[in-house]
Amino acid sequence: MESREKWFWPERGLFFARTLWFFIGFIYFYTDQDLKHIPALPLLLSHTACYIIPALFWRPGYRNLSLFFATELLTTGVFNWYLSDYLQQNVGIIIFPTMIAGFLSTGRIWMVTAPLYTGAYILSRLAVENMSMATALTGAFDSLMMFGIGYVLQRVTSSNRKMKQLLLENEYQYKLIQDQNNTLEQYTEKVEQLTLIEERNRMARELHDTIGHTFTSVIMGMDAVGLLIDSDPQLAKRKLETLRDVTYRGLDEIRESIHGMDTNEGDSQLSMLFSRLISEFSLHTGTNTKLYPSGVEYDISRPVKLTLIRCLQESLTNAKRHGAASSIDVSLVFEDGQILLQIEDNGIGFDAISPGFGLKVMRERITALNGSLLVDSAKGKGTIVSCKVPTGGQFHEKHITAHSG
């Protein structure tokens, strides 16, 4: 029951009142003629002990209620009984300490302290000869009333303290919510900025891959048309019509990339999309390009499918534009949990490859899917681009056959 805690104004006020009660007692002992027969020194020492000894266990910032209640009864209670017996009249020295006991009786302690302090006051009254039991019990009412005043004051003080604590907690929670809202607003702004950057990068990648692949095919096809205009005008006309269709399709792909749709590429089988891209590339660039699929094709997620398509487009474009390849072999292997894509050309090859925008974008796409990209090239021996992308291995028994362009 011993504790050290901050005192509020009611505790300090009661302690001050108890001190004042002590000094008032000195005045009472000095002025009361009935006390002249008692030696002054023992009287003053007893009164001082009634104040000091209990104060050892209840003072500002410290309390040991069990010992305080016990010492208050043993000192003030006994002294009150002695004076009542000596003077043969009611002495109310213990009345004010009874109110303090009511104030300090938190919880169910009052069930013990109330009877003890009331009983001590009754005993003091019974020490007076010829005092009836009814008069003594009337004193019990006075004692209980003082105890009740102290107890009610304690309840009001406790309620007020809890309200202040609740107010402080609410203020803290309000401040915490404000801080969290500010943090959330900053986070939202950061997410918006990152989203804009990511969308801009996505559009740059899509446009680079789509435009680069389409324009390479169209330019190569137009070069072929230029050679056919004089020798075979009809064939040149048909190729121009085909190039026009390719250009329109490329324009549609650019629009779809801008809107983030890519519906055709997202719904078709990967092998069919590869076959179409390779056929168009072979037709318009005059490159002998073949697709060699293997394994059992299964459904894959849209991001994986689009990443592999963009990697194929970029690899074909680089093989023709930079490597001047005349033959390209594309291997598409479906394995349990991953897809392997390899593009091998017979171009001029390079001893050292300096990654451009397209190759960097290709690597970023594959890395984002936890895949890997390897480019192997040597001067005069062509280039091999190998991509490996994890898929989770969802087989749906869609067997595929080889396609060539």
C-alpha cells in the first residue's frame, strides 16, 4: 500500500488543514482551564506525537495508508479517549482525522476504516461517566458524517482526476491523429509522384518497343518496295498495302499503350502472338525468322505475357537494325514454373555491348518479374539473347506446334 505519487490540490489542502488543526490544538490546551491540572510538557508532547507520527506515513508525495490509519488511531484515538476520560466531557480531537481517513479510504478500504474510526469516537464518548448509549450513538452519526464528507470529496477528486487524464489522452490521440494524417498526406503525395513517374516510364517503354519494332518493319519493307517498283509494280503495290496495314496496326498498338489496354496481346496465346510478330517481321524485313516452341503451353499472367512480347520485339529489332542479321531463330520453352525465351541471330556480333535504352528497358521488365536476362555476343558470331521468367507453372494442356516465317 506504499506509494509515491504527485499530490493534487485536495490532498495538499487536507494536509494543510490537518497542520492547522494541530496548531489550533495548542491554543485549546493553553486556554482551557480544565487542562491546567495536566502537566504541560506531557500534554504538548502527546499532542505533537499525534501530528508527527501519522505524518511520517502520509505527507506530500508519499503515502503508506495502512500504517497511517494504524498510527492515527493509536495516537489521536488514544489521546482523544484519555482527554475525554480525564475531563469527563466530550473531546472532538479525532473528528477531523476521521474526515481525512474517509478521504484516503479508496476502493473497499472504507469497509474497515469507517467502523474503526467511528468505534474510536464512540469509546471516547463512553469514557464520560453518566453518558447514555443514545448520546454515544449520536456521536457515531457525527463521526460517520465526517467520514462520509471525506469519502465523497475523494470520489469527486478521483473523478476529476480521471477526467483530466482522459482529456490529456484525448489531446494526445488528437495530436497523434493529426500527425498520422499529415504523414498520410505526404505519403499520398509521394505515391502520386511515383505513380506518375512509373506511368511515364511505362509509356516510354511501350512506345519505344512498339514504335521501334513497327518502324523497323516498315522501313525494311519500304526498302524492298523501292526495289520492286520498276521490276514488278503490282507486287510493289501489294507490299505497300501490307505495309499500310502494319502501320495502322502499329498506330493502334501505340494508342492501346497510351491507354494501358493492350487487349489483343493480353487475351491471345503467347505462341500465337509470337507467330504473328515473327511472320510480319519476316515478311517486311526479308529476314529468315523461325519460331521453335516446346513444352506444354499454359495460361500466364498478363504482365509476363507482355514482357516476353516486348523482349521479342526489341530483340528482333536490334538483330536487324544493329546486327544486320539475315536469319533469326526464336526458341520458346514452357517449363513447370518458368518460361525460357531465346533469340539467336547470325548478325555481325559485338565484342562489347553497350546497353541502350531498349536493352535497359528489357532488363527492367524482366527484373521486375524476378526473371533474368543474358546477352551473349561475339564479333562475327552473332548474338544470343536469353530470357528466363518465372510463371508458377499453371498447365492447361494446350499443345503447340512449330511456326516459321
